Amino acid sequence: MTEHPTPAESSGTSEVSDDKALERVIAVRAREYRQAAGLSVGEMAQRVGISKAMLSKIENAQTACSLTTLSRLARGLDVPVTALFRGMDDEREAVFVPAGHGARIVRRGTRVGHEYAQLGSLRGAHKRMDALLVTLTESSEVFPLFQHAGTEIIYLLEGVMVYGHGKSSYTLRPGDALQFDGEAPHGPERLVELPIRFLTVTAFGDSPQH
């Protein structure tokens, strides 16, 4: 008669499987970096100072590496030790905004007929990205200028406008894109054809300042 595992036994099997996750990630990264360096298993083993059989076990997730072996492996591959764990994080942030559901936000241009819809904002340990859908429906003689850290890209969806950046001006039509350093003063200079809609995405670096 075939014995079926009890719930407790099933749980234990799952935990063992989870424990193998780190070994599988190290295996993939070790093989990936070795192949990128154009080295055979034997050549890599000699460089690292371990046996060919041991390296083969590491690359096939058949053994758990000691900290010493990991350090020697990283040194032989010329990568940081942390590079061997890349991909271990299971959760990655994503933001989904259904059509028409972008949160309305107030910025300096709001008072002159500019509408801003927040399409998403990702914030990590070393990066940040903000995306806005901007709609201009009213002509104005005075336009606000913006300055901020990071790199911005504008993609025009509808209408025609003249957009200034620093001492330069650009006429943007549907399908045109403009990428620039946000530290320089920038903003619309002339609204040629209303309404105007454009997508703007700003990417910030390690020290975000907005």
C-alpha cells in the first residue's frame, strides 16, 4: 500500500525546497559569470583554488558553499560576493494604474490650467522614478519653470507646444520625445495647439532631491 505524506511531512518537504533556493541562485550566478568570462569548469576551478568536482556541484546546486568558498569564488570571478546572490529577492515592486485612475496632484502649473495625473512612483534603496500624465487645456502668457534633480523624458501624445530647457527651445508634436537634465530650468514656453497631453517620466539617482 502506498503511504501518503501527512501534512507535517508535506510542510517539511516544502521547507527543504525553500532552503535550496539560495543554492540554486548561487549555481545560476556562478555558471553565468564563468561563461561570461569564457572559462571552462576546469579553468575556473583552478583559478578559484577548488576541485573541478566541487565547482561542478556548486553550479548544479548540489552543495552548500561555505563563506570561504563563496569569497574565493567571487574573487576568482572578479565580482562582489553579493553578485552571487542576485535574483534571490522574490518580491519586486510594481505599480499598475488603470486608465483614468491616475491620482490628481497639485503642482505649480495647476493655477494656470495644467492638470497632473500621477501614473506611478517607484522608490527603492538607490533609485526613484516618477511618472505623470500632464494635460494643458488653457492658454497662458505665464508658465511656471521647473528645476529638480534627475533626468526627465517627455513624450508628446496630443497637441503642439514649444518646450524650453535652459537656453534652448524645442517644438514638440505628437510622437516627439525630449530627454533632459532636470537641474536646468524647463517648462512650456508656448502652447501652439490645445489641448496638449504628454507623458513625463523622471528618474532620480542615489540622492533624490525633488
